[in-house]
Amino acid sequence: MQYLDPDCVERVSPEGFHKQRPYPWVNLQSTLTPEAFQCLRETLPDVSVFERKVGVKRAYGQAPHDRAILHYRPHLDLAEPWKEFVAELQGEWYQSFVRRMLGLRADTRFILTLEWYYAWQGCGVSPHCDARRKCGTHIFYFNTEEDWKSDWGGHILILDDEGHFRAHSAPGFDQLAVAASLDARGNQSLLFQRTEHSWHGVRPLSCPAGALRKLFIVTVNLPSFQVWWRHVRGKDPDGYPIRRPLPAGAGGSRGPGPVTAPPPPLSSSHNTSRACLSSPTQARFAANLSNRKTCS
């Protein structure tokens, strides 16, 4: 099955995307084929396997982003449609789309991280700009009018600080202008590029108990010292452990607990590039990637 709708992906204009204000963003209509959208909705992971994040302290005084998260790992137990969709996202066609839209050169490497976000009554996303390692974000919506009413909230707000705030700060919603309010329902998705003023957020949800706002998020990560440092400690760009089960009998005696292999090296297949590195430390990191077979 083809999951992304070719007509949607091919017709979106990079030029129009980059002319958008206050930063590059586009809300894509009919992102998935109708069959794919329905199939993925019906096989979404159950919230029982998610990690609940409540009251987690954020930097710069920003309010917590309460939600339940399921972070993708290669050996995650998923329904077959989701396995196929992830494979499509990791394929050359989608990654060429990402390069075209975000203005990345053919030799620029990047790392995709994938997560499911579910949120419930009272959850919100305080205004923020995302970490600098994130070049862009693609958010797929998986609620419809059948399971989510518009007056419950959940709209993604594209916010404009008019150049008044640093990315590492904590303005409130009342200090930012709303450039667009996007209804995160139906077969649509939001793609935006991270800048020093790419403020966005979601006001606290007013849905009834038991209702869940459901998103699937693809993040395009560029190399940075943080990405490298997390990797050598066995973590992906989002800070989650990279675990690969060893073949049976390969681990020897290591005491209790699961036996895991070391993380894979950061290589061309992980899309990491010196082209996007700005500091001397990061440049040395890129050089090391070229000269070493593994960073672990």
C-alpha cells in the first residue's frame, strides 16, 4: 500500500513554504491516501504502552508539556500498517521531499526520529521554538470529527513574537500574536521549519475525560554536539536509549537484565552531516564521523 499521497507531496511548493510568515510552515491537505489514513487510524498503538509525561520540568522557565509518548525504536511491536508506513518515511522518496522542502543539499545528512503523542483533558503545549538540532517537524493528525469536537481545543497555534523574544525564553500565549490556528483533525499534516522565532503551541485541552488527542510526529534532526554526545552514551537524538537485542547466546554472562548490543555507528545511513555544523567542536565531530567506523 502507498501511504503518503503522491499528489499532495508533489504539488506542495518549497518556494511558497519558505515565503510563509512568521516562519516556513504549510498545512498539507489529504497527506495520506484515504485508505492509508483509515488503516493507520484503526491500528494506532494503544495508550497503555505509552510513557506518561506529566509535570516534566522544561528549560528556560517554560511550562511542562504534559502528554503520553511512544518513541519509535526499530524493534517496537507495531501493527503491520505502521511498520510499512515507517519504512516509507525512511525511504528515499519521503526523504527527498524533506530535503526539497527544508532546503537541504543532497549531501546533507539527517536523522529522523518518530513519536506518537496522545494528550488528554488539561494537557497543553506551552509556546516554544524547539531545540536547535531540529531542522524541521512533520506532524500527522489522527483525530476526526467523529472522536474530537472542535470546541475541545487542540488547535496548533503558529505564533509570531515579532522578533521580541529569544528562542531560549518563555513567553506566554498572551505575549505572542496568533498567525494561524490549525484544526488538528482529519487527513492533514503540518510541516514547519525550525528557526530562532518558530514559536508554536497548543492551549490546554478541554475535552471530556477519556478523550485523547492523537498525533504522530516526524522530527528531522541535524548533527550537533548534543546528538553526538547522546550517541556515544547509547542514545538517539531525543535522548532515548538505542537498544538492539543480541543474537541468542551472543551475550555471555552479564548478570540480570536484558542483553543489548551497542548503538549503531552514526554513518551515512543515519543522515548525519558536517555541512550543517557551525561550531569548531561540532566540526571536529563531523570529521570524526568520516574517519571512524563507530562512535560508540
